[in-house]
Amino acid sequence: MKLTIYDIAREAGVSATTVSKVINNKGRISEKTRKKITAIIDKRHYQPNVLASAMKGKSTYTIALLIPDAANPIYAQYLKYIEEYGQELGFSVVMCSTGSDPKKEAKHITLLKQKRVDGFIIASFFKNEPVLRQLIEEEIPLVFIAFHRPELPVGSVAGDDYLGGYVATEHLLSLGHCRIGIIAEEGTASGAERPRGYEKALINAGIEVDKNLVITTTDPTIEGAQLCARELLTNRQRPTAIFGCNDILAIGAIMAAKELGIKIPDELSIIGFDNAVMCKVVEPQLSSIDIPIHEMGRKAMGLLIQQIEQKDNTRQRISLLPELVIRQSTARLNERESI
């Protein structure tokens, strides 16, 4: 019988992942452990064959990351940190964009299963419920990042969207804004929780939620958000501040304001969510709610590896606290603009 990486791991008294890291010269391994594993590999004349391992159902040391929108830079940041930590552990990462299309979701899952990836990290909401539940039933290692599904036995890592929405709105309220518009993405977990935090902050401040200032969109692009913001800003009672429930939506609002000749932040304050790299590129620089993306990526990868190595069958749900990052797009309300 052909020698496998699991035989090497068993003889060395380490995990298969540790052996993989030595073979691929990745990650941080003590010199003593590295020499021990290398000696066994040399003694047993082990020749790793990734393709053969995949065909036999063994580990391919490959993780799949499914994202809904390749145009949103926040997902590139997820990939950066998931891949960075994966490489430390001897795993590579393949990213696929689904466009939030259930047919594409099914197609990608089928193809990735055929390639025998070791597990899946799904970012944001997954719309194809039958395919998702089949993954769970097949006990394929699976972790959600950026959203929770408490009713499903799946581990997840996400920022506290409700609290983040509350903090963003509270910041605008502290600057004297009472007419605060909001643009949220329809059909996503964050698109529900962030507005919920927004409404709670208004209610706590004794301000009635004005449904005319609440817009949801199925086109979460800069252009789509620009149309939504234009609708808000051409109202007779236009808002003095806008909360974009992600940075793309907030930047669309900035574009709309500039198009209409509305000065930011003198006449309109705008805040986003995610604190993506583009916040520092736009003019003025965008205030945003920061979620520790680096920590999210590492924790999601850690949960998945535990499943793959069968070290932990629990399904943890980890929520990370948001933090307000103030830049030039928000300012105290000019009293003349509130009249």
C-alpha cells in the first residue's frame, strides 16, 4: 500500500497539516519537528502526489472561499488574510465569485467538490438553500464569514452588524444630525442588521424613524448607490447625513452629492461601513465603521482547519466588535442647513 501523508504524521506524532507545512516549506515549524518529519520522509522514501491524493479522497490542502461580489474590495481583504493564514498552515485558497446568483452558487460548489477541496468558507449571504443544506448534511467542513446563521450547525465569524449600525448612527446624532438617511443592500444579513442598529439609535435619541429616509437596493454598486442617494438628496426635506451600510454604498452617496453640488461635509455628512482601503482614497476621506478583517480571516480559517483535522466538532459563532473611524466626510451640522 502506498505511503500517505497520514502515515508520516502518525509516525512523527504530529498532525497531517504539520507534515504538509514541512513538505511545502510553509508556516512556522520548530527545527526539531522539521528535522524529525524530514528524516521519516527520507527513510520511508515518501513522494507526495497531490493529484493522486485528491482522486483517493485524501486532503488536497485547498480551501474554497465563495464571495458574492468581486467588485467589492472588502472581499479582497478577506481573501488576503484568509490566504495569509492558510499558507502558514500549508493550505492554498481558491476564490470564486457567485454574484449572489443561486445557479452560480450551485455550479461553483459542484465544481469545487469535484476538485475535492478540503472545506468551504462562505462570505456574506448564500442564497441557494438546498445546496447549502446538502453541504451540511454531507458534513463537509464549512464556515461562514461576515454573517451568522444561528439556526444552522455551522461555525461563523462576523462583525457585530447591529452594534456597528448603532455606532454609525450615534456618531451622526452626536454631530447634531436628526434627518439621517440610510442606504442598505437588500437580501443580506448585514443589510438587515445594520439598519436595525440605525433605527435603535434614532429611537433611543427620541427621533421617529422616517421611512422616506430609508432605502434598500438590489444593486449594491457605486452606480446603484448613486441613484439611491440622488433620490434621498432631491427630496424636499433632504437628509443632512447619510449612512451607507457598506463603503461602496457610502461612496455612491458621495458621488451623488458631488453631482448635485452638495458640499461634503459642510452640507452633508456621510459615513460608511467596513473601513475598506478605498475610504482613504476618496475625497473627502470617508468615515467608516471598522471591523477587524485581519482577525476575522484568521479566526474563520482557524475554525475550518479544526474541522478538517477533526480536532473540534463544535460550531462556534464568533462576533467581533466594531470601531468608529472618523475621517473628513462627517462634521457637525451647520445650523443653517437644518432649517
